[in-house]
Amino acid sequence: MDFDIPEFKKRLERERITGNAPAEVIQQEIRQAEEVKAGISEENDHASEFVSEAINRIDTYTFSSSMKWRKSTIRQILIWISRPI
């Protein structure tokens, strides 16, 4: 994972175009970021400055991804409830 938010947006758009549900893609990305963060946290004693910076970057990436997931989920709900019965 490179935790590059602009690249993630591009990848998410490609997934959307191919018909994949954005919420699932975003959730998977968040899970992977959290796993990387957990692994890095275990190394905190050895290189604390690097680890702190990496954890902050992952947190920013995860927050951005989760906000996109929320917006995507809300958008899907609004589309679903606006359909005629």
C-alpha cells in the first residue's frame, strides 16, 4: 500500500466505472490500511519518529477513505429510496 489519496481516488473511479460497488472497495482499503498500521505499531520502539509519521499518514488515509465510504453509502441509500415503488 502506498497511502496515496489521489491515486486511491483514481482507483476508486476505475472500480466505479467497471460497475463495482464503491463501498466494498473502500472498506477493503480501510481494512488493509488498519492491518499495516497494526504491524507498524509493533515496531514503534525501534524507530519511533518514522513509525509516528507512518501512523499519522495511515490515519489520514483511513479517515479520507472512511469519509468516501460514508458518502458512497449515503448516496446508495438515497438512490434506493428515491426509486418508484
